[in-house]
Amino acid sequence: MDLLKKEYSNVSYVSGPLLFLEGAKDLPYGAIVDITDAGKRVRGGQVIEVSDSYTVLQVFEETSGLDLAGTSVALVEDVARLGVSKEMIGRRFNGIGKPIDGLPPVVAEQRLPINGSAINPVSREKPEEFIQTGISSIDVNITLVRGQKLPIFSGSGLPHNDLALQIARQAKVLGEGEGFAVVFAAMGITQREASQFITGFEETGALARSVLFLNKADDPTVERLLTPRMALTAAEYLAFEHGYHVLVILTDLTNYCEALREIGGAREEIPGRRGYPGYMYTDLASLYERAGVIKGKHGSVTQIPILSMPGDDITHPIPDLTGYITEGQIFVARNLASAGIYPPINVQPSLSRLMNNGIGKGKTRADHKEVADQLFASYARGMDLRRLVAITGEDALTDNDKKYLRFTDGFEKTFINQGQVNRSIEDSLNIAWALLSEFPRSELKRIRKEYIDANYGTQKLSELVTA
């Protein structure tokens, strides 16, 4: 308690959002502090570095106008914490967990450290339960599994925010009596995007099962580093204390990494690739690895991080490092978006490494795996023929080749291009069969005969796809 009352006033200098304090080596790393200036204005801050010579604080507001001589620092909490409660569902908070919906603060059942606690690998369960997003290309070809971390790789100006809203609205786990919740965290968004998210959640009723954390572009940069940790702390509490299956959507991780780079520059750290901190891999892993299923716990935490690749460059450090840590990726394609296809998901470079764990008889449908393989193979061949036609024209194509071209057009325009329609996995697989039935049976080489006999020609595309 003595440490909580102690004040520190030896502020040596300020650099951007950082304040350097001398003679405070007893302050705990990660502690939350109050910074009071000469005019008695109080700003929040967090300890991010402690050494014998100085202690570095991140200030949660602007540091302009701070009079070093009249500034004092006092410890508030030994580590950054979030007050959590089941009553958080249906509420909106800012990036550091303060309500922004005009309602009273949440009465906390617990106050948990936002950095979480590492999950012992031995206590992890294998993720193998299907999550239905209502989006055909994801559910059939890039299946999401409870406990998985499956990022969306997008680009500037592409509709990844619309996709995030649609997944938040439509996602569910199959089975009776299963509690499902969405924790949505947005970092560095504009006021227009914030309004879009709030309106989207409220008008569709998705807010009733969601917790929102919104960090806007004009909020302090350092808050951006706390936002995903606040969201994941809330998700872990709902999952492992109350048994919810929680889907965490984080957008946009690129803004988070830009904040890391900005803070690293202010600390005069030696930069790594393209100016990002050398520890960015570890930092991102500390977020992504909080997804999972734990033995003996009913709930689960599943993550869909969204990141916009600068210059659509997949070799950029942010998507590159993310790909090493996560279990696949969903690609949002610019060429599909330009053609008016929504959601513009390119299934060819997309991948879900845990897909086979969560599909099949008793989970989705017995024919799911083979239908997905056939769709992928047929689409890949159609795309190769498209490139050939661009050079030689269609005259050199066989009738069979033309069927693959028609399939590729139909796959994009009816299967991928579903708009805001919510499709069940059954509907999505039926549409896939309607498309595949345009081929002769002999071309369906990746599907066993019993499934072909049961499903070939039984579905009519015009009856399954609404205009």
C-alpha cells in the first residue's frame, strides 16, 4: 500500500507519447499510473520500461503542455487490468475499456490483467468443432474451427470492414444450448468507420450478443496497443468462466503494428524490417496465441484478425509474420472486388490448416471434404484456362474446356458472390453440387461414387440462388 501512495516527481524529459522518469525503479513493469501536471490535470499512463537509470511511461493522452517541473506520477494499479462481467455483453467501450454507450460503468465481477496468462500447451484441446459464418466460400473451402486463429488478408479500400460486420452478425456454432458471443475490437478507425460499426451492430441486432471495443484514429496511439488485449481479456473471461464460445474479430492489425513502430521510434529503439520493432513477431504471437480450447473448460476463444496489407504486398512484415503464427489465411482479392463480387474472397491462395478437423459426418456433412476438393481443383483449372484464353482466344478450347470456363464464371458469380445473404452450410454445399452437376460425372474425380449418386443433378441453381 505504501507504493500505491508514493509519488514520483523527477520527470527528466518527454519524447512524443513517452515520459522519462528518474528514481522510480521500484515501479512495476506494466503498472498503470496517474500523471498530474502543474494545472492539476490528470492523464493516465503505463510503465513500459524500468531500469536503474530511468523509467519510461506511455502517456494515454497528448503530452503537449506538460510542465516537467510541476508534474508528478502516482501508481494506480500494479498491472493494467480490465474489470470484467457477463454484463459486458451488449455494451460498447473505448480502447481502454471505458464505456462509450452512455450507460453506467460495468460492475466488475473480477479485475483481470489484460496481458492474460499463458495457456499450458499440455492443457490445450485439439480444435475440431465447426463455426458457421454463413459465407459459402469460408464455410465450404476455408472452414473456421472453434479455437482457431484465421486471419483475413485484405488491402486498402477493400470491403474487409463489411466482411467483418457480416461475420459478426451471422457467425454461430451448431448445436442446441451452445452460448455464442462476439468480441469485436477496432483499432485506429475513423469516425465514419466507428459509426458504421455501431450502426451495423445495433440495426442487425448483433449487439445483443457482442462486446465492442472501439479505438479511433484520433485517440492516443498508445491506447491502440491496449485495445486488442482488453478485447481478448473479455473474451477469455466469457469463454473460460461462463462457457461461451467466443469469436474475437480484431481490425485492423496493421494500425496496431503502426502504433508499435511509432512507439518504438519514440523510444529510440533499433528498428527491424521496414522500421518495425524487432520484437513485433513476439508481440503479435502474444495476441494470436490467446485463441484456443482448454481441457476441462466448456468455452473456446476463436480469432479472426483482419489486416490490410500495405500495397497489397503479402511479403510485408505484418502479413508475413502473421502467416507464421496463425493457422491459415483468408484472402480478399482486389480483382474480384473490382468485378462487383462480394464478398471478394479468393479461395485459391486462401487456406484453413485446421479445416479437416472440423468438417465431415456429424460436424458439417459427410461429402464436405470431397466437394471442397473438387471445387478447388475445378476452379484452379478454369483459372488456368482463363489465362490461356487471354492469349490464344477460345477457338482452341475443347467443349470440356469451355465447361470449366463456365463453371469458373458460375463459381464466382453465384457461389462466392452471395452479397449479404446468410447461407447455412447445407445451402452452400447444395449450391456447390448444382455447379458441379454441370460437368459430366467422369470429371468429378475427387468425389467418391456414392456421393455422386446421392447428389449429382439433384439441385437446381435457379432455385438455390436468389437474384
